Amino acid sequence: MSIIEKQNLLEAVDKALNDIRPHLAVDGGNIEVVEVTDDFIVKVKWLGNCQTCSMSAMTMRAGVEQTIKQKVPSIKQIVAVNGIQV
């Protein structure tokens, strides 16, 4: 994947996350894209209260993953690099 393709994917994923950010902000949290790998895995970082929230795993599956895959279908997986692990 070229640098331009990777940058375009990163921007598309970040834009998709804008749909989720207001819901996270209500509880004092946020999320940022750390990396999009060459094998189409998105690495995200939980910020604020989301780092220690026991609901972050559910939010990842029901909100983050669903939204990103719907808006950027080439993405295969989303993983958090921090926060509570399940």
C-alpha cells in the first residue's frame, strides 16, 4: 500500500470516528487512530475515561468497529492499543 493510499484510509477512518466521538465525549472520553497497517487493521487508542471504562469492549464492537467497517469496507479489523483488554 502506498503512503498516499494509507493516508487516505487513515483520513477516512478518522472521519468515520467523528460519528462516534460525540457519544464518547458525553462520558469524558475520546478515541484516536494510531495506525492503519498494510493488512488493513486499524489500531486505535482510547482517550480520557474510555481508557478505564468497563464498557469499552462493547463500544468497540457495537460502535467503533461497526461504524468504521460500514464507512470504510476495506478495513478488516480494529484493535485498541490501550484500555481494558477482554
